[in-house]
Amino acid sequence: FAALYDGLLAASKATGDNRYRDRVLQVAQENKWEFGPRFAHADDEAIGLTYLTLYAGDQKPEEIAGTRNGLDKLLARPDDPNKNLWWWCDALFMAPPVLAQLSATTGDHRYLDFMDREWWITSRALYDPGEHLFFRDDRFVTMHEANGKKVFWSRGNGWALAAHAKT
């Protein structure tokens, strides 16, 4: 729901109608400003951008404490050279903007450095420079259509393209 919440916050700002922001704030409070249940999963970390947006307006430390704690744990976990952290291309839309914004908000470059490193690991694994497209995940790197063409996922590439702008 993180992309929806970001959209609702943008709608509230664009229209001046605070009911969208108020609903997102209610959800954030119900979530106790925490990520979803899956540790090191970009989809569950994406909500952090919503929290950071709310924090930018309110400057209440509790609004980013869960994001900071969750990302500190992510940065502290040992690397697994056999497993790409962001193994699907749309993860680039989910986690990197949160890391970049937390770095900008706190002045702590560890988040930005981590994001940059993981971004390029994912890009090396999934981006096809000849086609200028991302594979959905590593299962698709060797797949081909019946006509011999590579298999790409348009929605995932939309997420990846938006990630570049958002990050």
C-alpha cells in the first residue's frame, strides 16, 4: 500500500484536502510507524517514504524512528554473496527512495552509500544494456519467447523507470 499512501499524500498536497493526509497519518499510527513484517524486503520498507514525508511536515521523531531502526538493522545484517537483496526489478522503486530520503533527512550518508551499492548490484544482475530494460528477476535472464526474443516485464520496467526519478 506504500505507493497508494504516497499518492494520497501528494493528492492532499495538490488539492489542499487534508482528509487524504489524515487517513495516511491514521494508518501510520496504527502501524506504530513500523515497516511490514518481512525483514529486508523492499516492499515492506517502502512505507518508510510515507513516514518520512509525514515527518517532513511534523518533525516528530517518532515518525521516523521505526524507519531508522529498520534500515539500521538492514545495514548491519551480514551480506550474503549468494543472494541479491533486491532480487526483483521493482524493488528499486520500493527501497532506494526510502534510503536516499532518510540519508537526506538525517545527514547520515551510510543509508545513501548502502542504497548506491545495492542499486548497482541489482542493476548488474537484472539490467540488459543492449535492450535498455530490466528483467523481472534472475529467472528471466535466460528465458526467451517462442520467437527467440528475451522476456521483459513492462510493469516492472515502469517501476524501475519511476525508481530512477523518485530516488
